[in-house]
Amino acid sequence: MADEIPSEMKRLVVTSPGKGTSVADCTIEIQTVPTPKPRSGQVLVKVVAAPINPSDYGSWFGSKPDSYPLVMGKEGCGIVVATGGGLTTWRCPVGTKVGFACKGDKQGSYSEYVVMDAITGVFPMPDDVPIEDCASFLVNPYTAVGILDTAEQAGSRTIVHTAAASQLGQMIVKLAPMKAMEVINVVRRDDQKKILEDLGAKHIVVTSGDESKWKSELKEKIVQTGAMCAFDAVSGDMTGHLLDCMPQKGTVYLYGNLAGRASNINPADLIYRKKQLKSFYLMSWINNGGTIQMARRMMAAGSVVNSGLKSPDGWSCSQFEDTTMEKAPDEIVKLLGSSVTGKKLRIRFDGGAKS
């Protein structure tokens, strides 16, 4: 199969951050570069699809000036088309369907081909699932597992979750009952509430309208369910609101900054009520405890995630809006100006996107 691999490939890069304040400022272009070659212990993956994750945005316009052109994309899926040999490549022979995660700044998933470490960079996907549907196998599903695991380790069987109608939020709603846990979902609009109600969510708080009213409702639900952990993707004023609503010794974990820097925090909550403000970061959760514990954690999480990919409505499945590499630069900017919560933008490299 090696003679079918082209000497050059295309990939998406940010050539300039513009004003450096948003993705809309960025100049995104298609770059032609040599196709990478796998060394011993590595595999070459022909990329089938890759998702556009909001968690990637900041790096596109906030990196150091000498980082540009900046490769784009952190995760994706595809087929192993060549190996560099070595004992470790036995787990992913040519033809294996894999998900992959890019590390560093040398290559990104918005590329026609990527080279990955056979042990740490690729994850075999279920044979009975269309490989393009595994594009978002890592960031959202593993974050869902990690969030619920973090709460469970902290002794809380219920969590409060903001931006809860997102793809990640929907996954948490589906996964929580499997772990005998509950979720208090915090959303901004009634249409987002409807999305979660259709999934069977029991506790939903809509933050539009009177602030004192929705905070009172949230406090009541926290008391009823015994929630001691909140996970905040919004930041801004929401972080302080959550701290105010949490009980004594409760913890708010920040894992996103959709509204900018956290504010509105009452020092008395931290000093006298012994509440805590911490961070949750997926890679820190994965790597916690050293290599052996990491391997066990990833194997356990991988089993749960892969099983959820095996049916169209499985808990770890994502709903996608497809685009092509050629159209992606414009589609990314359009997505930023929309209120899309039901689908994730996916770049298809196999000709499967709408023309």
C-alpha cells in the first residue's frame, strides 16, 4: 500500500492571527507539505475526518508570533496505511481503523495524513462503527468520563454543569445514569432546555430572566440532590454565581472560558465557607498518577467510550455538520457567529461531505 501514498499532502494552517483577539481575525489557508513518513514504532494514518473543537480556538489566535504558520486540529480518525516497523506497531497493523490525538505543534488533525506513535497516539476504534463517526472520540467523551470520575472521587453523586446543551453536556446527561449519578443542567435558553428534556434530563435550570429566581431554583436543586461539585465551561460571572449557589465546602471546577475571565467571586465563599475553585483539564486527568495508573484509566475509559459509539444514539456519539477542507476556513468563521448546540462541525477528507 506504500506506493499509493502521495509524496505531498494538504493541511489547514493559521498563517496569521490578525489582531489576535478571535478566530475571526485569523487567516486560515490550505498548505501543501511533504507527506510524513513513519519511523520505528510509528504508524501513518490516512485521515478520514476531524472535528472542530471550541477548545482549540484559543491557540489559533493566541500563540506566540513565531508559531505561525500554526497547524490546526487536535483529534481525528482514519485508517492506518503504513507502519515504520518495530514491536509496538503490532496493535495497529495496516488497515486498522483508529482515532488519534495530535501532540505538540508539528502536525494537526486537519491534514490528509498524520504520523502517530503506535502506543500513545492512536486508539483502535470498533470495527462495526463507520470510521468517520469516530472523529470526536476523545475530547468530548473522555472529558465526560473524567468529569464524572472527578466528582465521584470527591464524594459527590450529583454535579452541576453549565453550557449543558453542548455536545459534551448531552453526553454527560446520557452517561450519568450509567454511573448512578445525577446532573443539574444549567442552560441559557428554553430551546436548549428542550434538547435536554428530550434526552431525559431531570434537572434543568434556565438562566434567562430574573437572576435571583434562577439562582434560587439552582440552590434548591443543589440542596435536594446533595451536589458538592460544579463544572463550569462558561467562566465570566457564572463562576461566581456557581460558588454562591454551592453549599459549604462545595467545589467549582473551571474547564472552559466561553465568557472570558472568571469574575463575580465573593472572597467570603472561599475564606469562611471553605468553598473551593479548582480547574479540570482533560490531559491532567488522563496523566494523573503516573504511567501505570494512566494506562489503567485510559483502558477503562476507552472501553466505556467505544461501547457508546456502537449505536447511532450511543452516549458517546456526536451529531455532525460536515464540511470539506476547501470550505472549512469559511465554515469555521460562520460557526463562531452562530448559536449551534445540536451539532459539531466535522471536516471530511474522504469525499463524504456535502458539496
